[in-house]
Amino acid sequence: MKKMIIVGASGFVGSQLTNTLTTKGYEVIATSRDDLHNTSQLISKIDGADVVINLAGANIINRWSESYKKLLYSSRIDTTKALVKAFSLVKIKPKTFISTSAVGIYKNDDTYNEDTQNYANDFLGQLCQDWETEALKAKELGMRVSIFRFGIVLGDGGALAKMLTPFKLGIGGTIGDGSQSFSFIHIDDLINAYIFVIENELENGIFNLTAPQPTTNYGLTKALGKILNRPTILPIPQFVLNLLLSEGAKVLTDGQKAIPTHLINSGFTFKYENIEETIKDLV
């Protein structure tokens, strides 16, 4: 039985990943905030683990005040630093470290796969770069390291739950003109990707966790309207989101177009390849 450590196990992705891994017979151990601030406690949990999965991080969709930006940064960077420090001190190092990042690392002017290093120079792009830099330090300890760059994860909860209410009421619509890219992944495909990488012991590398056919905000809007049989004629002006979320509005108004080339080339098969299939299953 493989011993799995999940940091951020109580979140939307973490809870579903924990349930699936447990069902498949893995021993899953969650870490707490106290563990992350107590090196000896953290060492005792991860010593001898087969896989450590880091999903920790404050919710990115929020108003980005200066204090919240510091929280976004510390909840990702400091947590990863604490894990790598613990890896260096344990008697038996974990074999595999899977850390999280986001497709927000890319610019929004082209289609990108994992070989691209044309990164965004805004706050989110720099946050992702620093996050990945800290995680990859575990390679220097002889560990296998994978970075999972998430698109928007769609499932029973999370971002989709926040989107559904206005659409069900018939007041859903595009954000701005709807032309911004929307890279997403069905929660089932995301969970299966974790299991695929773990069980196949894939080489070190970066993985875009996104569906093979990214869409736009307009494509998402029309799919939701069609499946729910509701009108989608009321766009949300960008300035409204700017007022509500300040700089954090960029997450919704400035999307990236990312392709999961590494997963596909490794033999992974997506169950939900496009936005219509994804929304139809979930809604």
C-alpha cells in the first residue's frame, strides 16, 4: 500500500482526490496548518511517504488587496518551502512530489503547451514562477518532481457552483465581450491525471491539467445556457468585476489558452475533451 500525504486535503480538489485514492486502497494522510508551522511534526508525517501532493493555497478568486496578495503568495510559496525543508531532513525521503501551479503562468496572446517558457510578467505569472521554482528544489534531493498547472477545475462545487446561480435565474452572460480564453478541466479528468502520473511513475516534468479543447468565456456561457435552457443575453461589464475584485478580476477577464501536450503524449485519455461534454455531465 502506498502512503500518500496531501497538503490541502480539505479543499475542493483535495477532498475528492482523498476519497478516490482511499477507495483505490491507498493510505492517505492529511496535513494541517499546524504541521506546516512545526517542522518536527511535518517530518514525522512525511517520513517514508511514497507521494506528497501539495494543493495548499488561498482562493485566487477574491479581491486582491495588498494584504490578500501577500496571503496568496505566502500560502503557496512558504508552504512549499516548508515541505522542501522537511524533505531534506527526513530519514526516508518521499519518492514523488507533485506540486500545484496554474495556467496563469502563461501570457494570454497565444496557445501554450508545457514546452513554452513565454511567461506572464504580472502578479499571477510571477507567483506561479516562484511557486514552481521552490517545488523544483526537491529534485536536488533526488526526488521525482511533477508540477501540475491547473486550468479552471469544473465539478460539483468550486468555480462552477458560483457560476450556476445567475444562469439558472436567466441572468447569466459573458464577462465583457467573452473573447478571453477559458482553459478548464473536468474534476474527474483531473483526479484521473493524478492517478495516471502516480501509477505510471512518469518522468519529472510539467503537466498542463486542462482539457484538450480549450474554449472561450463565450463558449462557456453558451454551453451553460444551452444545457440549462436559459437565456445568456446579459453580459457582465468588466468594470463591475474590477470594482468587486480589483486586480483579482484578471483571473476572470484575462484567460490563457493551454494545451495538455505532456499528458496526451504520455498516453493519458481524457473522458471530457470539450466544454459541451463537461457541462452536460456536471449540470
